[in-house]
Amino acid sequence: MIVITAPTSTIGRILVNDLLANDLLVNDLPDSGTRLRLVARDPQRLDPEVRNHPGVEVVKGSHGDPAVIDQACAGAEAVFWLAPDEPTAPSLQAAYVDFTRPACDAFARHGVQRVVAISALGRGTSLGERAGMVTASLAMCDLIAASGVAFRAVACPSFMHNLLNHAKAIKEKNMFFMMAAPDLKNPTVATRDIAATAARLLLDPSWNGSGQVACLGPENLSPNDMAQIISDVLGTEVGYQQLPGAALKDRLTGFGMSDAMAQGMVDMFDAKNQGLDLAEPRTAESTTPTAFRQWCEEVLKPAVAAA
């Protein structure tokens, strides 16, 4: 039994579909019993074919709720853990570490063997100790590892998917706006590749101990590089403008984000601009397949057209 938290998230949806299509999962039991247990606050947000799948069980509620995560972990061999977006959380500690404490208790109580979590790059660096949301995510992973389970953090740079938040600006203004330094080349990764890595780890019972697996995409790109690729794909010139940290924070709090969470976002991007995501060496194992141009053609272009 594999437990999936946040199954309606961008990564979670892909992961569930990947697992349900995987022969290792389909053939792991002699009968047609449940293979996946999905923890969802709103099960109606699950795709109907997933919600009604004979190999899927749904537990309704938040995976930060002690009773819910205790129910979900009973009889589970592996758990996929993703801290949800909590933009109004009073602190980073509350959003990541405190949210995860009940789960760590449940992992130990029910003898969960393996946990795979989504986290960030920066472990072991001085920048990682003052990187806002990244720092909180790393602390969350430390808490899970201390629970005694075999643990892997899927460590990621910024997601290509984040550019979907700029689809309207790209369509209406031919611009996108981030805090990232215009010419700094950083890794960026597609959520489909993150999900594929998580699926592989969840289905592999051979690993133990605690560690991380990096997903770096196939290349490092600057925002200016991205603007050129987006321009090529869309057939119209698209530019990039860097936002100061104070302007980004004002924008985020204007959308309803708490001061603490908005500052955590600013601190994260400040650390990235100082090289946080470049500390992880690129290897064949950490290089994931989906190129930014491919993602733009398949995902961003239709999103901009529909904006």
C-alpha cells in the first residue's frame, strides 16, 4: 500500500497517474485489492477515473490532521509526502515542520517503511540556512528522517510550472516578472519529471537510510534565456523584468499571503540569486529529460492561448 498526500496538487496528480499505469504496482498483489490510498481534503477534485478506480482508496481530510494521517498510514508500506501550499500560515515553521509532526508520529506508530518527500536544493550550504521556504522545507525533511523511516527527499530547483502564473501577463503584456536575476543561469525542472522520480522511489523497496535525489532538468537557463525560448515558441517577442524583493512581497501580501510566508518567498529567491541552486553538481542521475522548450510547446503555449 502506498499513501499519496496532496493527490490533487500539480505533482500529485501526475504521480497518481504514473503509479496507476505502472506494471510494478498493478502486479504487486495477487488479488485486485487497493494499491493506493489518497489523502484529499476535497475528494471531488480528484479525476473521476482516479476516484472510482478499483485500486484506489480515498481518505478525506488534511494530511496535517493527526486523526486523518493516522488512518491513512495504517497498513502502509510507503508514503509520498508533500507539504501543501499554506499562503496564510502564521510562520514557515507552522507551514512545514509543525504540519508534518503528526505524520512523523504516524510513520513510527504504523511501521511505515519508506517516505519520499518533495523538497528543495541547498542542504549543507550556508545559503540553505537562510533561504526562507527552502530552509523550512529542509527542516521538515530532517524531522521525517528522524522518525526512523527510510527517507528520500526529491530535491528540486524552481519548477517550470511556476511560469503558468505569468500566462496572462505574457499574453497581454508580452512580459513576465520574477525576482530572479536576469542573466543568472539556474536549473529548472518539469513537474512530470519530479513525479516520475518520486514514483520510481516509491516502487523500489531496495533503498534504505536517509538521503536526497536531485532533479535538475536537462539544462541551466537564465530568465533572459527563458524569454528567448518563449518568444520562439509563441512566435512573438516576450521580455523579462526582474522584480525587487520589496515589490514581490507587496504583491504577495496583496494577494492575501501572510507576511511571514511572503518574506519566506523573498528570502528563498534572494538565496537562489546568490547561487543556492548551483551548489548541487549536475550528474547523469540528476539530469531529468524534459527540456524547457518542450515544456513551453506542450504546456505554456496552450496556457497562454487560454489566458
